[in-house]
Amino acid sequence: MNEISKKLSEYLLEKDLLKGWNSVKESMNQGYNSSFIYDFILRDAMYRIGEMWEENQITVAHEHLATGTCELILSKYHLEKLSDRLIENKTSAPRAMFFCVEGEEHDLGLKMASSLFEEYGWDVYDLGSNLPLDYAEYSLEKWKPEVVCISVSIRHHLPTLKETIKRLKQKRPGTTFIVGSRLHAESAFQSCCMADTLIAKDTSFLFQWLENYQKEAGTVDKGVLM
């Protein structure tokens, strides 16, 4: 863990929004991209807080308070990044849908992922935590996204993840499915994902995927213009 994330974890526990934001802003000014800020500053700070809770150094109330403060900083960061981009025509933008499987309440990583996609100009539909599968199916049919990103972090939700992927793939077979989870290295998690499901272990994976997607889309556009 780096010193920035360590200090940020202290600011989050103190509910010091200004110092917390300043630490993130300083990293932005130093040229760090979003994948680094999400993975090695915000995420690592929350990991440290989670470890402190598991070791009984803090209470669950402290953990919830820190999470709420982190979400405020994430929202501020997201708005800062969007302000750097020109307003684009969303009707021509690729579309992505985000949600946590039914029963899953931990959605901070999902918010980081959806923010990153929006930073790259995607038309984003973030449906948040604990989305019932019936509503996921309805939303898939309604918005017809090119990409569906699903998040899960608790092991006993893995059977729900497997059923979710299966049913959504049956609805729209050509859709790209990306699943993010801190359980990404576990065989029980991997067995829930079909062969063509992409597994995102962190936002750095999504950053690289979006970079490649953008390059391929640019190649196609140039081909059409020629």
C-alpha cells in the first residue's frame, strides 16, 4: 500500500472530505490516470479500512462512514473528469449497463467502473446494487447495451451470478459480458463465468479494454471515411 492511499484511509475514517479530495486532486495533478487512482488510491484505501474492521480496530459504523465519504470523493472525481471532455452526442455512443447481482450491496467498485466507461464517452446505465434478475432482463431488452458489466463480492452470491449470466446471454447472445470481483482468482468464481465472459480483476483491466476498444473503433471509422 502506498502512502497516498494510507493517508486517504485516515481521512475517510475522520470524514475529512476536503483533505481526502485534496489527496486525490494532487494525484491527478501529478498525471496519474483514472485506473491508477481507482485501483491504487481509492480502492486500496477502502481495502485498508476493511482490514481494520476485520481486525476489530474499527466498528462497522466507522466502515460505513468511510464508505460514504469515499463515494462523495468518487462523485467529485467523476465530475472533474467529465468536465475535461467535450459534450458528445450520446445517441451515437456505445452503450453499457452496470449492476450488482441480486443480494449484492457492495457497489463502490461498480461505480468506479461505470465512471471510467463514461469518461471514455460511453452511454452508461448504472443500475446500482442488488438488482433483481427480472429487472436486469427487462433493462437488457429495453436499452440493448453492447456491454453488460456485473459486480459481485460475496461468495454466497456466486450461484446468483451464474444464473444471471446464463439468462442474460440467452436474451442477447451478442452482448459482451464483463464481470468484476475481488474473487476473480478463485475457481468457484471462474466456474460461474462462461468461456466468453471477460473477468475484470480491477479497473486497470477495464482501462486497457476501453483503450483497445477505442483504437478498434477508430480504425473502423477511418475505414468508412476512406
